[in-house]
Amino acid sequence: MSQPWWVKGTSVSPPPITGIQPVLLAPARASVIADVIGRTAAYTPEWTARGTDDAGIALVTLFGGMMESVLTRLDQLPLKAFVEALRIVGIDPHPAEPASALLEFTILGSATGPVLVPQGFQVGGRSADGTGGMIILETQNNLYATAAQITQMQVQEGSFFLDVTPDPNAPTPFSPFGSSPKAGTALYLGIYLGIGGGVPQIQVSIGFNVVTPAGTPAPVASGGLTPLPAVPTPTLVWETYDGGSGSFQTAPVVSDSTLRLAQSGVVVLTVPPVWNPGAPLGLDPSLGLLWLRLRIVQGQFDPPPVVSDVLLNVVQALAVQTVAGEYVDFGTDTTLQNATLSQAPVVPGSLIITVLDDPLSATDTTVWQKTQDLALARSDQQVYEFDPATGQITFGDGVHGAAVPPGFRNVVATYQAISPSSGVLAANSVTTLINSAPFITGVNNPNPGSGGTEVGSQAEAIALGPQIFRAKGRAVTTADFALLAAEVAGIVKAHAIAGRHPAYPGKPIPGVVGVYVVPPDTNPTPGQGAAPMPTSETLEAVATNLSTTAALAGIDVVVAAPVYHYVQAQVAVVVNPSAVAATVYQGVLTTLTNYLHPITGGADGNGWPFGAPLLYTPLILFLLSNVPGIVAIPSLTLVIDGQRLAPCADFVIDEDSLFWSLQHEIVPSGEEGGS
């Protein structure tokens, strides 16, 4: 019996698919030619002169060359059948994910009232690596912008005020509630009205860039029977100070994506219709500012939040383009069953198909619905299948799903396409206004964007398909939790540990499954930059998906980011005299970074396994085997998390941990060759 195509485990990352499919016939032309000639004695005994210049041999050689491509395609049939079987049971490559960014709009100082930046307003930027064309982004909410600016920030602790206004040229992170955030502590934001004197109306949108420890979001739990002990979250209240009445009024929160300053995001507040400048007791009244106050009502922060930026006129945007009213093109398909959208990939769930039922009536339209399988549809059901990765739409044939009525331009699509080159956005790279509106003079993203992943590969779906099918959407074993977590969009690797709660390390807790997830590495150069860290939204999506659809009743699923150990290697290298030293050195640095990579590293290229120790001898052997031109490695010193290891020492990590490379160093040793 052959070896299985997968191995059960608790850590999920796609193995290579090389060799899993059977070979029906050897596709090499030499084997075809040899097989034909081997049959000549039985089928054409009269053909005895088979020299190299014989015309029959020329025909056989030609036939062998033609059959080589035919047999190559024939050998793909088992894999094709396997892929189609996976598709039938709903196992497809991960959909693409658009990049996101927080945008700050600049408003002309003479604007005397709110300026509406409507939802879907388009701006442009470039990816962090500078390659590809412009990335189009669209705002996801209406923004009521103002010409006013935040010019003062004060922290109140008791009766004392501390000025924490950042230097615009060199902003310094600060704690918005001081060193001891507790009930009564408050952050005051002073708003300068500008030359137009326009008081913010309707709403104000305030963007916070929250500096989290090592960029790690807090674990997210979902499910369970008894909530675990947790530090109570402080209750915060926003207030406006009216200089006319000399009193504070509560400012209702429309939305808060910061989750009470737990992460970067936008707070949208409703402001009063009458808001007069003035200063609360203890602040300078001569500045003529409007004042907002964020106050801790009860509870306390542990640890206190740290903020690097507080900005007005901020809204979230995604790297998508809305395509409205596109006539669906069936091309040469006269059956009106197959069509392709003009742009792809498409944001899942965004496609709306409208069909004109009566050619004589422009208003007699029906919205058709998406289905997973047309084969299960009735003949009168107005449904279609859709692949968001390719933009391919498949309609029914009148037997399985209703047929599209004949007509001209009677099928219309509206959807959101993910912008081309939707990679990571560097800070200050979104500066182009594509749409226009009165008084809007500029846009910028003060901080780097996040997300932006391509369509998952078919190889990943093939490799993980049997495991996903085995789990059947239910998490029974620990391995199932990791497997199903990796099915959530934006996750490429996951690991599950029974009884482990990330917030209580070292304390086994029955009924808890800790799931550690890794998003794609979106650095311009893979492995160089910040370690791939899931966002709070991603953690929440994984926890919710596992607890509501996969986990058994009573299981508390806690999803967290991995613990990274940061590695810097100092390597002494002896270069072969015939090699180019600079090329060898660069090869060592690249190989080290690739070897430790959590997604594509390890000896097999499938990613460094969770909890796997970094062993000195295998590391040396890996470098010697994979970097041409090395004669010897006299020494290799590892510095992990800032601590220098003893010579030839191994480093053991916990089961929730991975490695991430810092800047490795080369120390030339011995005779250097090449130039």
C-alpha cells in the first residue's frame, strides 16, 4: 500500500505536491519511440531495414515527439479529477484579500462647514516595493471632514494637566491617560477651527495609531461554558466642552474600530449642533479652541495604551474598485451559460447579477442568486455559480438552474474588484485624489497599510484538501482546529494546542484550545521587515468561525498570534577561491533568512514548524548544502532575543513559538576568492 498523501498533525502548512499524482504513461519521447519499435516485429515483420536514415524511423521519431505532449497532458488527468473532486466538496484556493489603510483627508482652510467624502471615494497609491501600477482604494464609510485641526493634547491626572502634544516633525509616542490610567483620568483634544472658522458639524472622525507591544494583538476567545478570569476593560466616555454654557456634554459614539484604544483605528463621534469655543478649568482660554474629552469612567488599563498619532478626518479604505452596471459578456457562447467579468479577482460576496426578464420593459428585472452547485438547482431557479478568483460566471441550462433569457445586454453585474498590485502600502504612499469633491485638497496614509494577499495557489488546496475533507467542517481532534483555522481567509499557517490559553502561559486549562495563526508575509522582500502578525479582526474571525461552526459545545477557542523569537546570526565563511565572494555572502544571508521563515522556511521549505528547536549542527549542514562556493564555516554565533548563545548551542522554543530573522552578519574568514 502506498504512503498516504497527508500526515495527521496539529500544525498546518501546505506540503509540496510533487509526486502525489500517479503517472499513467511515461511521457518521454524516447520511451514512446522504443515502445513503437518494440512492436514492429509483431505488427510489421516485413519492415527489417530500420536504420537511422530509414523513412519509417523518421515517422516514428516524429510520432514520438507529438505523443510526448499528448501523454504529458494525459498524465494530468488524475490530478485534474482530484482538483474537480475538491471543488465539488467546496475546497478551493483561498480568495484574494484587498489591502486596507487609514486615510487622512486635508480640507481647504476656508471651508466653513462639513465636507462630505462619500463612501466609495477613490484615491490612489503605490505598493511598498514600488513595483506595479497604481493601487486604487475606496473609502468604506461616509466621512464628514472639517478644516479644523487638532493642535493641543493634554492629559489630566487629578487637577494636573500634562501637555503631550506631539511635535509634527518628530512625533513621540505617548500614553493618552498618563502612567497610571484609572477612573477620572482623561485625554483632552484641542481643536483649532482654521481661517474659515467652521465648527465641526454632524460627526467628527478621529484616527488613532495605537502602538501595541511588539505589534502583537491581544488573544481573542470565543465559545466555552464559563468565562475565564480577565482584567476588566475600562469604560470610556467621549464628551464635548461647550464654552457658552461652560459644561461638558456626552458625544455619542457612532463607531469605534479601536475597541477602546486596544488597536489602531477610527472613532466616529456625533457632535452637538451648538458647540462654542472655550476652555475647561485648568486649560488656556486664550487659544480659542474647541475641546473634546476622552475620560475613564471606571476600571483601568493594564498595561496603559500608547498612541503615536491622533488625527482628524480619518476613514478606512480598501484596495478595491467598484464596477457598477457592467454588461456581462458571454463572448462566443451562444448558450448564454458561461461569461467572465472584465476584472478579477472579485471581493467574495460583492457580486450582484441583475437580469432583464422582458426585453420590452426596462424595469422588469430580477436579481439572481449565487449557488454553490448548479447540479442541485431546479429548472426554474434563477441562480448561477461564480468563481471570485477568475471572475467566471456559470448560468443554468434550463434543466439545472434557469436559463438566461435571450436578449441584448440584458445581464448586468455590479461588484467590487480587488485592485491590481494590491500589496502592502507603505506609509505616506497614498497621495493621489482620483475622485474630486469641493474643498478636498489632499489625502495621505500616515501609517503603513495592512493585508493585501493574492489568490491562494491550487497547490495549497490540493495539499490540504484531503485533511479538510477528513475533518468535514468539525473540529474533534486538536489537528482539526489548526486545519480549519487555516481555512479562514488571511491565514496561511495555524497551530493548535489543547489546554493552552495564550493569556495564561504555563497553566493548563481544561476545555480550552489555543490556536496560533500566521497571516501571509507581506513584506516587499519576504523575511525582511516585520514578522507576519494577524490583526485583531483576523483573530476574531478565526475564533468566531471555529467556535460557531466547528468546535464541540463547551470548548473555549482562544486564537492568538504566535510568539516570535528574533534571530541574528553572525557567520564566519571561507569562500572557494573560484567563487565570487560577494555572491556567496549574499547567498548565506538569504539562505539563513529563508531557513528560519515561518511560512516558507525549514529544511523542506514548508515553513518552520511551531515549537521546533533551532539546532546548531543541522543549520551548519543546511548552509553548506545549499550555498554554492562555501569551503567551510569556522564559526556561527547566534543572538536570539538579544542574548548571545554559547558556541555550538541549540535553542529550544515553546510549542506556540516561531523564529524570525533580524539582520544577519557575515564575518569573512580564511582565504577569500573571486572578485
